[in-house]
Amino acid sequence: MGHKVHPKIFRINTTTTWPSRWFAREDAYRAQLRQDLAIRQFLTQELKQAAVNRIDIERSRGQIVVTIHTAKPGLVIGRSGEGIETLKKKFMKKFFPMSAKTVQVQVNVVEVGRPTLEAALVVQGVIADLERRMPFRRVLKMAIERVKKGGALGVKIAVSGRLNGAEIARREWLAWGKIPLTNLRADIDYAQDFARTMAGTIGVKVWIYRGDVFAQDRLNQYQPTTPTRRDGRFGGRGPGRGPRRDFDRRDDRAPMTDAPTAPMTEAPAPSEAPTA
């Protein structure tokens, strides 16, 4: 039987990487991991309207670098950088109130290029529509259409709970295209969250297939890196032509005098072949 595997963890170091990148001693690992979870929860709550896709955290000795990937960087930065400075002060006051001079915190803001192809942002849109009491089938169809227009090769959205206020909870899903979950080269983005409705919570999961990561690399390895010429000075006989397969033996050819002759019309003399 098959086992369910998280699509992102399954592709670590192939198409994705860890959102937290640091090393710690065994006695400090648990505390730093809990702090990372608290940092993400705090920033997600503070930037609830900024369409935050993901938050990366990097730690080194005496320094923490927090990178916020968002579709609306203007809401995070604010006018003349006031928003990011206010956020940084709140961040330091909450997590490092006694070590402001010993710990250097750097907050970076990165704009998301194609928001419609980010699973986390699609989940946020679906949750917002469900919390406005829109019919779930209409919400799924609208979300899939937006992802299709964004250039995805496949998308799947699953919701579970008391859909449309039904008394019995169930699971429904809608998909378009293909989702090759077993292909490690497939760039599949995945996110999950839940909506808080009057009837209870509704879980939302989104898979988006954005193409193969190494397709272009496989194409580039067959392209010549240097110009080729037929005279052999730049790579031999030219592109697409390999060495002779008759081992340079020409004694098996018939003599030219035995070949039948045919009347030929006058044609311009061919140009001389370049010498090697």
C-alpha cells in the first residue's frame, strides 16, 4: 500500500529547500525550533493582509535573517520604510527584549513573481471566499481558473468539513491537468490551512504542478557551447555529424570509370572545399 508523503519534504534538495536553515547544539535545538514557529505565527498575524507566501529563517552566530516572501511588498515596507521599521521593533520587543545589542536581526522582503502559482496564496484566497459563505464548488472552480490562467500545468484543490453548512462532514475535491506526485523532477507546490466558518472549520489543501525543473537543463546539455566549423578547427565536422563509421576504408568503393555516365547540363563549378 502507498503512504502519504508531504510533497515538499519529498523533494527537499531537488526542487525545494528547508524554510529554516541553521545549526544548533542538542540542548538548544528545541528552543530555537519553537522560536521559529512562534516567529512565523507572529509575522503571519501581523501581515495578515499582505498575502505572505512563506517566511524563511536563517541563523548564524549573533545574527538572524528573516526573509518574507509576499505578493504585496508595499504593505510590508510601508511609506519610506516605516512599515518594516515598525515591524522590526515589535519583533525585537517580543522575541529579543533583553538581547537587542547582542543579536542582530535583519528583515528582508521579497516580492513573489507569480502569485497565482503559489499554493499558499491560493489557499488564502479559497479560505477568504469560504469564510464569506460562498458555495464551495464555485470557490474551487474560480480558484482553478485563476491558476490555469497563471500558466500552471495542473492543479488540485481539496476541501473537507461541513461544506455549505451540511450536517454531515465530507471531503470534496476538484482537479485540472496532471499532478505527478511520484516524479521528483516535478515542481509541485503544496499548502494547507483551514477556514473558520459558522458551521465549523473547513480544511483546504492545494497542489499546483508548475512543470519539470530540469527540463531546460537537459535541453542545454545538447547545445554546442562553442561555434563549430566543417574544417575541424572548432569541434570537428560540425553539429550533428559524428566520426566516420567505415574506419576510413575507401577500398570497397567501385572505381570511378566503371560508373555509368549520363549527359549532364552545364552547371557552375562548385567552390573549393576548405582544407583542414
